[in-house]
Amino acid sequence: MILTIRPGTDKEKREAIVSAWYRQQLKIALPPLIEKWEAVMGVKVNRVFVQRMKTKWGSCHSSKHNIRINSELAQKPPACLEYVVVHELAHLLEPSHNKVFVSLMNQFMPQWRQLRDELNRIPLTHQEWKY
Ligand SMILES: [Zn+2]
């Protein structure tokens, strides 16, 4: 991707532009994914928020049925985004990361560990903006 900007645009502004683009990409990619996994897992998501987060890929407010997805996932393989969606939807069935949660993940996405490892190969805090 080539980002064309006016000379003198500061780092903060450049980051904001790229961040908005990532967010927009996920806003397009997420609805069909969520629809697919809602049907598979028998859950219903109320609202989906996409925002840049420093320390996590996603979060779930299980009692409100809202999920939050990190816009930085736009930089990752699509399978990793799907893993995060399944992980957050699984929290609608089991809020904590206990045995029940793990067995749900094993059931719905047997290869989840591989995708999680791929996702965390480059930790969020070590990612740098590539310009
Ligand atoms: Zn979790």
C-alpha cells in the first residue's frame, strides 16, 4: 500500500490515516465472519467495536454481548482475524479462559493454537509503523 500525504504531515497524522484505513478494512471484513460464526456457535452479538488497542487483539463484554476487535488485525492473515472472532464469540458462552472455554475453542476451531501463535509471533507492543 502506498500512502500519499502532503509534505509536512506529522507522524501522528500519518498514523491516524493508516489506523482509519485498517479500521475501515475490518469494518468490511467482520460482518460476514461474525454472521458465519454466530450461526455455527449459536450465539448473538449485539454490537461490534473496531478500535486500535495496544495490548490485546479483542475483548468481549459477555453480559452485553458486545465485542471489541483491534483494528491492527488488518495487518495479520485473515485466518488470525477469524480466530479472534471465534475467541470473542466463545466468551459469550464462557466468560473466562477455563477448561470449558478451551473445549469450546477445540470444538469450533481445532487449529486455534496455531493461529494464536501466529498472531503473537510479533507482539503488539513490538510492532512498529513501517514508514
Ligand atoms: Zn479471551
